[in-house]
Amino acid sequence: MSECADDKSRIKTLNFNVGVLGHVDSGKTSLARALSSTASTAAFDKNPQSRERGITLDLGFSSFTVDLPDHLRDSGGQQPYDSLQFTLVDCPGHASLIRTIIGGAQIIDLMMLVVDVVKGVQTQTAECLLIGELTCPRMVVVLNKIDLLPPNKRQAAIEKMTKRMHKTLESTRFKECPVIAVAAKPGGPEALDSEEPQGVPELIQLLKKQTYLPQRDPAGDLLMAVDHCFSIRGQGTVMTGTILQGSLAVNDTVEIPALKVTKKIKSVQMFRKPVSGAMQGDRVGVCVTQFDPKLLERGVVCTPGSLRTLYAAVISVRKIGYFKGSLSTRAKFHITVGHETVMAKVSFFGLPPAVASEVTSDTEPTPTPPSSLQTPFTQDREYFYQDEYVRGQGEAGSGPDPEQWALLEFERPVTCPLFCLVIGSKLDADIHANACRLAFQGRLLQGFEDKNYTETALPNLRIYKTKHREGQVERVSDDYTVIGRNLFKKETNLQLFVGLKVTLSTGERGVIEGGFGQSGKFKVRIQDYNWTGSVWSSGRSTLPPA
């Protein structure tokens, strides 16, 4: 997603980040190994437990460089690139590690969805596809392990699975994406390396065709996602990761916001080549001194003072259609925000019913991008408290979901930028159940940095409930006024209810004018003259949430 330059040779290389995602044991690491020529510090499962079990437990990074494809040679007036470097992000497929997948997916430009050609789409395959839809503009489907198919039936099985994948992707943003068949490790993980992988050269050519010039901007505050941290004797501590925004250079001062410390950059490397600096999209190793690597295994590094630590936040929210559970207010979800996953209590709210119906009726029933908002969130507006997320309007809920928001109250503070992607999940659900655990997604719109936000910030959120109470008409005072009772307690401050609307059993409407006496009775001003009712059946009053 960026460019890098070797200071000595001045070779200008376009770096393109490719995420390798899929169900556990679909052969992702073997595929990355077959594609790669240079391995970074985290490549191919540094975790001993992962090597024993044969699955990826952490993000692995590796790279390979190819000639620049012709369609990228026109760089829009910029200095032309000399070569194309693919950085592969090997994400774990094990169900309990999906939070790591979400972290990895936010730094990729293209996704390779690896599918076991014998087993087809499995639970984590579908979850990886959903994450890709939220985070990535392009995808290639790789049908792996074709060596396990009988030779005489191989081509027919590949064609059948290719059709099935196109059918699965029909209603996604990856409709008609390319599908290619390979055998990354013929004979399986334990087989000798003497047998050549099948289909890998064709896959490299396909990847080259799918590349594009990603959006890049060296300006603005630095934000770097750190995935590993280790020490080198006599040099210092190296933090490896991907620059999400901005740029960095030797001698810059950076902040590790989770620890509230700042450090000066001593040196920078990109796949073992020293460079003077790097920018958005680059995969780099940054060396600092006098820092214990055990304090930061994964997190973010940024321009000093540019990130905030939040105790709560308001987000836009959209339910993920494949999630079958309910989204209830006051329920707890795993919230992945930035590169952290933390438990949070969720409270849903939306536009008042009358306003929401107007917005829905004026809106074309076409899918909207996950990050788009039809109605901007502002504290100046009144919002309606919801017991749960509200599904589509219209007959049988077939219409689009109304615009909604959620208040997230984190169990521990998180450090992240505004407008970053937020994903809510039920990661504590049964990992063996064939069910999607990704529940909702949105964007972080407002954060609360004060630990006492419930007292200092939440009162400024104008979220209200509609409450229903019943009382009786005691007597008629004049043609326009009645005296009511049994709606309020004796000690109630009736000034809080002045001006609220009431409805009589016979249909007439009025407003509360104030109290009458000291026993909780009250006066109602009738707005309609011709009324005959003597008892009201329901009173409606709009109150702040209890």
C-alpha cells in the first residue's frame, strides 16, 4: 500500500499487502511459504505451539518481489516504480483466534481466501469472507489441496467447487472474483519438499493482474500497527508492523500510547534492508533504545499526542446479516477496535420513530457501504432509546435497517483513532457450532476519555425513552380544563412534566399544565373543545431514561 526506497540503489518498490485468510488447516501457511522468497521476523509461525499443532496462532508476514506489471507503470505523474513487492499476511484460521484475523485484515489491500477444495466453505471460511467484506476491496479465491483429488476426477471437482464459490459470492462485494486451483504442499505438511507446488506460478500471475495503486498519503499523524516486538543485543528493541497512516523517519520521536511513553527512532528496516524512512502501507521494523520488548507484543505506535485512550464511545452500527442471535441493549460483546479486542456493554439508540420513518421513506432501498452514514451523529439531536437493535422496516422486515447507533462502555480503556472500524462479536460462543459469531460492525464516531464519563459526558447525550402511565379524570374544572389523579406520586416534582401530552379515553388530547394541590393531582389543558370522556385510559409522557 506504499512505496519504499533502498537508499543505496534507489530502487523504488511498490509494496502491496495481501491477506491470506481461511478455515483452519486449509493450507494458508504452506501457500504463503510456497509464494515467498524473503521471510520477516514473524513469518511462518514463530509460536512453538503453532508448529506442534500445524496451525497458525499469530499473524505471520513474508514477502516476495516480482517485475512491475504493465498496468502499474503509469503511476499518475509520480516517479515510476521499478518492482512490485507482495507482503503476505498469514492470518490464523483457528476459531478462537478470530480477533487476530480482524487485526490482520485491517492492514491488507487484497485478500486471498484459501479454501480446502475437498471440504469447501467452512465456518471460519465464512467469517473470514465477512471480515474481508468489511476491510478489503478485492479478493482472490484459492482452491487448495487439489493433489488430494483423484486425477481422473480432479478437473470436474475443481469446476464444481468453482461454480459453488461463485454462487456463494453472488450477493457479496466480491461477486465474480477470480477463483484458481493450487496444491501448495503436495502430500501434506509432513511431506518432503522435493515435490513442486502445483499452480503457484499461475497464482503469482493472477495476483499481479489484481494489483492496483492503493491510496497512500505520507502526510498526517503516524499510526503504525505493531504485531511483534523483540530485542537485538547491542542494537536495541525492534518493533515490527505496518504503517496504517502517515510516515516515519530515523530520529523521529514516536509514542507508545498504551504505555504512555515516547521513544526516538534509531533505525528503520524493510525486509532486512536499511531505509531512512517509510510511509503508509509499508511493512517495517523500527529500532528504539531502552525499551523492554515484553511490554509490547501487539499494539499501536503513533505521533505523540495523536491518539486518545477511551473508556466509552459512540459508534454507528449495522447488524451482520449472518448473525442469528439478538442484539440487546446492556448485553456484552467482544469489541474489536483498532488492534485491540475488549469486552464492552452495548446500548442501542436511534432516531425518534417519527423522524426515522421519514428518513426510511426518503431512502432508496439499495445497500449502503458499511462506513457510510445517511444521518450524521450529533449531540444536538434527540435520540430514541432502544431495548435492542431494530431490523428492517416494511412488510416482514424486508426493508433496510433504520439508521442506528450504539454506546459502547469498555471493561478496560482502549487506545484507537476516531472513525476506525469497529466489529462486535460473540467470541465466547461455541467454536464448534456452525454459526457466525460476528454480530455487528460500525465506525467510531465519538470517544469519552474521562474515567468518570457517566457523570461528565453521558448526561449530554440526549437519549430518551417513551413511558406509558395511566390515571383517571377526577372532575371537570371548565370547558378546557380537567383535574386528574393517580398518575403521579405525592412527592413527584410535577414541574418536570409540564407541557407533556396526554390522551383521553375518548380520543381528546391535552397537555399537563401543572400540579393541583399537594396530593399528586394535576391540571390538564384540553386542546379539543368537544369532548365527553370522563376517564382516561392511558397517558403518554416522555421522560429521560431511568
